[in-house]
Amino acid sequence: MNSEPSARSLALKSQLQDFMDEHIYPAEAAFNEHMSTTDNVWAPPPLLTELKAKARAAGL
């Protein structure tokens, strides 16, 4: 039985890590600030909508 990840899964992992490093981790402070100052914590912050669009555009 082959327990090694496929080339495709390794490429996706690398792409995801790059996306996290470039977009998600730097946005954590802004996200936390928004969540601590908003009246409605259940409404998605605009930043989240932007990040989702960037992730889709990157094929994630």
C-alpha cells in the first residue's frame, strides 16, 4: 500500500501554505479587530469576503 501523498496533493499543500502566508496570517489582526468592534459577530466581515474571492481566484 502506497502511503505517500500524490504529486497533486503536495502541490495543493504548497499552494495553500503560500496563500496562508501571503494573505491569511497577515489578515488575522484586522479580523480580530473587526470582531472585537462589530455589533454583529455573526455577520461575515468584509475582509473574509475578500479573502474568499482571492482563494477562489487562486484555485483554492
